[in-house]
Amino acid sequence: MAEQWQDVLDHAVAVAQKAGKVVREALQSDRKVSTKSSSIDLVTQTDQKVEQLIIQSVKETFPAHRFIGEESVAAGEPCDLTDEPTWIIDPIDGTTNFFPLAFLLIMGVVYSCLEDKMFVARRGKGAFCNGKQLRVSDQKDIHCSIVATEFGSNRDGGAVEKIFSSLRKVVCLPVHGVRGAGSAAINLCLVASGCVEAYYEIGVHVWDVAAGALMVTEAGGVLMDVEGGALDMMSRRILAANNRHIAEQIVGQIQAFTPQRDDAP
Ligand code: IPD
């Protein structure tokens, strides 16, 4: 990536720190929560405030840049990924703790504000946490592997059945353990950091995974669709792993389904 993008990355990190401060302060006070697609899919006033803060700040510095933001899309804005420089923003992933964003899929920033961990990835330049380079686990044995996943916010009976059935099969491979950080972005950072070998989920959105996905590939890991094909960022399905061998064994256990795409008209 040309050095010309350094100012954009610096801006992303600075605005993530600013947003993290707002999130930390909000956690000290009462949270006003409303719902999005279902009673499980929550949005707080802080999500909306933080997304606006990011968009405003970027617009002032980079007026030509475009945005795909979780809260803006929920409010009816389009979810179109074009060739224009685009910031993909999830103001708070996992309801309370985290803040990921990606820019043009060539850089990603995930700020775990309560832990004060700033994850940064640049295509071709590696992934880092607070300046320390990340590397995926070198584990090759699925039986010694830890797999992260989430139940998501879909409460449709058929989908929930498939989520549980897949999880049962993954557990019984057997794997060493199953975890879930409560945030797709952080689960991907855990893969990139070598803390877990893999993460999969059906139902995520592009803003949940764009930044973390780059973190994984820049740390030496692989990304694919849950049925084993190429990852499609708008498909709402993702499998990330430390290597292809581990990924393919998980693929064999997943009962896939197809949520409505993020870029569906
Ligand atoms: C959610 C979180 C959660 C995952 C959901 C996401 P949100 O994001 O990442 O871990 O299971 O699929 O939608 O709604 O808290 O930004």
C-alpha cells in the first residue's frame, strides 16, 4: 500500500481513540436501548452518536470518501461497495465494548476500548496490536484447536436449529474448546492474535467483519465462506482460521444457510 494512505490510517486510529472515550463514558451512565431487526438486535444512542462522530470527522478531513455504516444502513442508507474510498463502520460491535472500522478493505482498525487494545492492519504490511505484530497460531491439529463462534441475532427456528447443529458437530470433532467474545470483530482479532485457531458465523454484517478479516489475513490466516468457497464480504457468512487445513475441517461440520445479503436491493 502506498504511503499516501498513512494519513488515512492515522486518522482512523485517532478517531477510534476518540470514539472509544465516548463509549467508555457511556458505559458509566444509563444506556438507552432500542431495537433494529429484532428484539435481540439492539442499538444504543451511543452507537448512533459514535457513528456520527466518525462520519463527521472523516468528512471534514477526506470530503470525497464514502461510508457504509451499521447505523446508517439500519436507517435506510444504501450498502454499496464501489471503487471509491469507503469507510465500513461498526460504531460498537458486540453491543457495548468494541469499535471496528475498515477502510477500502486495505486497512482495518478495531479498538477494544475497555482493554485499550488498538488492532491495526494494512494490506501487505501486517497486523498489529498496540504496535506488536500479530501472528496466527501454528496449530495443525483440529483436536487441539479452539474455535470461536456466536449465536448472532437471528431467532428464526430453522436458522437457530442449524446454528446449534453445526456447533454440536464442531464440538464433537472434537475440538479442544469453543469460545465467543460477543463481537465478530474481536473474534477475528483473536484468530489474528493466535488466541483461537478459528472463528465462523452466519448472520454477521460487512461492518462486523471487514476490519477483522484483514487482521486475519495480515497475520497469516485464511478466510473463506462457511461452505468452503471464496469469502464474499456481503454474504453475511464467514470462516476465518489459522490455516486452510483447520478451516476445511470446520467447513465439513457447518450446516449452512443463506441470510439476506447486505447489498440486497
Ligand atoms: C454483532 C456482534 C455479534 C455477532 C452478530 C453481530 P453488533 O454485531 O458482532 O458477536 O454474533 O452477528 O451482528 O450488532 O453488536 O454490531
